[in-house]
Amino acid sequence: MLSPPIILPHTSISLRLLRLDRLHLPIGGNKYFKLKYNLEEAKNQNYSTLLTFGGAYSNHILATARAAQAQGFESIGIIRGEAHAPLNKVLQAAKEAGMQLHYINRSMYKLKHTKEVKEKLKQAFGGFYLIPEGGTNLEAVRGASEIPKLIAHTVYDTLLTPVGTGGTLAGLAIGLPPEKQLEGIAVLKGADFLKTDTHALINDFQKKYPAYSHAPLAHWNLQTDYHFGGYAKTSSSLNAFIQRFYLDNQILIEPIYTGKMMYAIADLAQKQYFKSNSRLIALHTGGLDYLPSSN
């Protein structure tokens, strides 16, 4: 589950990856945990169809499609923007997993949380269990809170995760022992709102699940300077880093989530952000479907 030590030249810290990408294929990564209780809730409410939202390169869209296929649900993906042919690798894989893709313009997509848009979707598709964009809701937080159970408490001081919508970060803050440090690496531009959203998710979760209401949280922080221009944006320096990382460690990472996190860790280590001899564990959240085909 834990990788061998990751090479970080010229630093005194130790770093290993928690290989969530190797869990529960084809529904690997942190998405397994975020979908786990959503799927359970959909079954409890007797829904046969899942509906969710995402962009054209959404790992969540693909994970939902595969989870639905594996557990006997129909699935609908509401995709931001216009349809393009041929489909990219992510959307093609979602379609092959049985997902019905439906495109809406960006103006309407911004209103996806409103009652009006939800009513239009019900009129178009009938009854469905709605999973928010990125899979982030209280059921996702509940699932993500179980991730720290995979790691022995004695082998690390700080846990790091890439952050898209804040659900995994909130769950980890709840599930980590309070003496641990938690660092989130935002992968989208203008992510300061995620701090407020994460606090809100934690507070709402503790209200829904009173057993967690008095549990001390791990100290958490959000790094917002490693987005490389925005969600799914990349650069030559990030791509070069990912290539070097593979040559040094023989571990594939993608440029959307884990690649940006690992770049951030290396940069922060060089800047001596972490205490000397810190023991870090970083989540490999999967998303390898983003990697270009070798064909």
C-alpha cells in the first residue's frame, strides 16, 4: 500500500506515497472512498440511476461511470461545455462504461445547484440519485474519513493530498489523529474559497454525525500556489517534473492531481517548509486515465 521511499534530493525529509491508485480497480483512488457511501445511499433510497456533473476531463465522471456499471446502476454525466468529436480518453472511457453523456453550456452549468436546473434534469431524465460535481457531499466526507485507517499512525507526521472540491480534505481532517498535520494542495486557480467550503463541510458533517462532533480535528492547511494556471492546466516544468519523477521512482503520476501535489511537495521541501526529518505520506489519488495513450 505504501510506496518505497520517494527520492527528494537535497532534503532531510522522508516521503512515501499511499497508493490509492491500486485500490478497488476499476474504481481506484480517493474516488472509491468518496463514492462508497453515495452508492450505499442510492441503493437505500431505491434509485436505479446516478446523475453527476463534471468537466470534459473529470476523473469523477469516469469513476462514477465505472462504479455505476460495477454495481448495476444506470449513469448520466452532465458535462460542462459543448460536445466535441472524437471524445477525449476520459469521456470515451465513461461512455464505454455505460454512461449517458449530456452537455450543457457553461452559463447553465454554473447554475447546476439551483432548483430550476435540477427540475429540468428531472423532467429530462426522470428519477435519479444526484451526486455533486467532484463527488463532494457529506457521504463523500464520511468515506474519505476512513482513508487514514490504512496507515499506521507511527510512520508519519504529515499527510498530504491534492484538493479539487474539498471533500477528501474535509474527510481527512476528521479521520486523522489530532496530532497529525494535514496539507492540501489545491489544483485549481482561485481556490481560496475552498478553505471556507472545507470548514463548512466539516461543520455540516459533525452536525449530521454527532459521534464526530466532539472529536478533535487534525491541524490542516491549504496550499494555493501550485495550480499551474487552473484545473487541468499544465506547463513544461510540470510535465518535465512528472517525467523525472517516473524515471527516479518508477511510479506513474498524472498532471491534474497527484503530479501537481508532488511538484508542490518537492518545491516546499526545497524551501524548508517542512520541519527537519519530517515524515510525509502523500495520497496518490489515481487519475491515471489522464495519461496519454502509448499507441
